[in-house]
Amino acid sequence: MKRATTLKAVSTRHALWLGIAVLALGFVLLGSGLDLGYVIPRRLLRLAAIALGGICVAVSAIVFQTLMGNRILTPAIMGYEAVFLLWQALLLLVLGAQGMGMLGERGNFLVSVALMLVYSWGLQRWLLRRGQGDIYVLLLVGLVLTMVIGTFTQFVQLRISPGEFAVFQGMSYASFNRARPDTLAYAALAVGAVCLVLHKTLPVLDVMALGREQAISLGVPHARCMRLYLALVAVLVAVSTSLIGPTAFMGIFVANIVYALAPQWRHRSTLPMGCAVAIAIFLVAQLLVEHVFNYKTTVSILVNLVCGAYFLALTLRGRALS
């Protein structure tokens, strides 16, 4: 029985990656005219952004849900992406679009990561310790935090010029068109470092999934590991948001699809499968935007429509079962 389950999981994983290869090939070549001078190189850059963004969204969501011990909370719901957008709005207000150019993409990225780490520390210090046992309290507080930060961001938007507002609007929607080679290089280094740390500590993460008391009884320094993993989640959210923009409820959708497909909940299985599912969703959404809707909609709208509806259904079902 166990062998049959393992074989089924391997077949599912291989089929998923084969589907991604087909989607990626179609994304790069479909309608390109085999233009190796401009079209295909640009699409390869966007494909790299899709891959990095998918890895960030999937890994951050699965790790965050492991730490919180539930399937509803994700970094986006807890206000991480809202903090990033608030920082971008304040940056435009203080420095303007030209000032952001002087700061540079690398400087903006580093400061964004630092702010995410501070916010992550604040969540762990004042909120998660008190409300970890109550999913709905965490969900409510997370949504309120997101709304409050978002409202303050809207207040800042009213103070910036129309040109700067257009720049900010471009950051507020998930898009792969803003990918640049230097940005992708910084993002790849950050994601590679995070994945390396996670790979070396996967057994610890599996123990963390058992809960605080069980982890402590098994010799895991729970508080220190919680700070480490929340910091890694903050880095991944900062990378994905600065690279492709906010993804809202996509993390919930990806994580729960993985839980349904994976034969076991060990992170050695769930994390790679989550990356594959997220990349596939991004590729499908981008292909629909380009070849079905003819750019009359955006990736953000498609992803948030599907994933937001799934989040609502998941929340209502969980409430009914309780």
C-alpha cells in the first residue's frame, strides 16, 4: 500500500513537471515568430520571474502555515505585502520617482527586506505568542492589520503626483513585465540562500509542524526556530512582491492543492510540489492574459478571482465543520 502511494506520488510529480515544461515552451514560443533578437529573450526573463515568484509564493505559504498550524493563514493575509506597498508609497512621497531611481533597485530591495524582517519580528513578539491557539483571532487580526496598513497607504497615495501614482499602481498588481536582469539576479541569490537554509533544516521544520509542545519535548528550540523561519518567510515575501507584485490569496490555494496531492506532509515532498503548482498557475494565468483575453485583464485579477473564491469557500467550510 505504501509503495503504491509512493509510486502514485512520483507519477503525479512527474506529470506536473512535464505539464510545466509544456506550458513554459508554449509561453516562450507561441506567437514569438522565433524572434531571437528581442521577443524570446524578453519572454525568457519573464519566465525566470514566473519561476522565482512561484517558488517564493509556494514556499512562504507552506512554511508559514506550518508555523501557524493551520491552512488558512498566509503571509499576505497577515499584512506582509501591505507593508511592502506602504513602503513604496512612502518612498514615492518622500523621494519621488526620480529619488527611487537614485536609491536603485538593489537599495530598495534591501530596505524592503529589512522592513519585512522588522514586521516579522513584531508579529512573532506581540501577536503570534498570544493568539496562536485561535485561528480565527489570528485571521481577524491579520485582516484588520492589512486593512489599516492599506488605508494608510491610500492616504499616502492622495499626497503624491499623478505620475508617481501611476508608478505605484504598477507595483500594486502582479505582473511579470517589470523583471530586469539585475533584479532577477538579486532575487535568485536571496531565494537560493533561503532554500539552502530550508533544505538543511527540513527535519526541524517537520518537527515544528507537530506543534509547540511536541517540538519542545523533542528538543527543538521552538522560539529560536520560529524567529528563523519567520525571517525566511519575510525575505521570500519581499522578493516575490518586489519582483512580481502582490499575490493576495494565491498562497492559500497553492498550499491546499499541495496538501491534497502530496502523499505525505513531510516538507521534502510538499515544498517542491508547491513550487510546481505555483509556477503552473502563473504560466496558465499569463497564457490566458496574452492569448485568450488579449491583455484586457491582468494576472492579478485572474489569480485573485480564483484563489479568493477558494479562500472564502475554505473559510466557510472550516467554520461549518467547527
